[in-house]
Amino acid sequence: AHLYLLANQPLPTEIPEYQGTISPVLQHVLDSLTLCPSLVSDQRWNVIGWNKAACVILGDFSKMNARERNIVWAMFTESKFKQLYPDWERHAKGLLGRFRSTCGQYIEDSWLAQFIDDLKKESEEFNMWWPLHEIKSNNEVYKQLSHPAVGALEFEVSNFDISDKSGLTMIVHIPLPGTDTNEKMKLLMERTESADY
């Protein structure tokens, strides 16, 4: 800290502790967004909260380990995401740029160095694009997905910082008005409810 002050530089952000769960109140918010696939992620882009709609679209998070629930890891290592995103390369590059812009404040985090090394080994695209040092702002507003059961889904995407200083972010996908995404989400949720019984 003294060296940063001498260099007239801002102090580095404290390395976050891993938070594996969210509060019951925040989970209730997610659960009330029944047709809106919604997630809560931590500073490392680990998904630590989700609703049923998110599981219907992205997979059952309760059956994934912590690494598999990382948004960046899943995007670059899971083949289903290459099928889910019609323009996967553009979306993955944008995601990587947003990840770099947020993780830069945790450059001393040993988790980050290990995560990047592991991902370079697992993904040819990540290994090729990470050295480009591209930065993107979190301005994604629309997202189009291609679901194997119902076809094209179009969403408005909103990100909300949780105000308790935990560094958590809630990501909400709202069916785009003027499309049939709302009806398709109802159909998918009904199928899921039927399968649960």
C-alpha cells in the first residue's frame, strides 16, 4: 500500500473472498422472475445464484461444480454454448473483453492467474484471443439464442450491481417485446414443471 501511495496510484482492489451462496431475499427476487432467465455472479464471474428459467436455457446449475458454473469457463469449454449462440465468436470475444475489464482490478489474485492458465489449455480460442488485450464495456443490451427445443429466443439483457458491497451482479434476460420469446419461455417452463412431477 505504501508503494502505491508513493507512486501516487490508487490502491489495488482487495481480492474478493469466494461467496458460494446468495441471501434468501435475493433468491426470492430471482425466483419471482419466472419467464426471465436470471443469474447472480460474483467478481470472478462464478454463478452463485439462479432461477429455473436460467436452468432451462443454460443448464442445471445445481448439478455443476464451481468451475463449470463460471460464465467465462462455460462459454469457452462447453460445446452447447457454441450451439446456443448463433454468432458465438462475436459473443465470446465480447464476453472476454468484459471479463478482462472487470478482472483487471484483481491482478494480484492467484485464482485469476490459475484460471487463465487453465483456460488457455482448454480452449484454443481463449488462448488465441486473451493476448489481444481487448477491453469491452458491459453494454450488451440484446441477446439472441438458439434453443434446441424451441428455436430462436430474443432477450433484453440488464445487469444490476447488488448494493450490499459484496461485488455481486444480477443478470436478467427479459423476453424481447414484439417477439414470440415470452410464449416460448412459457412453453419451456411448462415442460419443465411437467417433468418435475
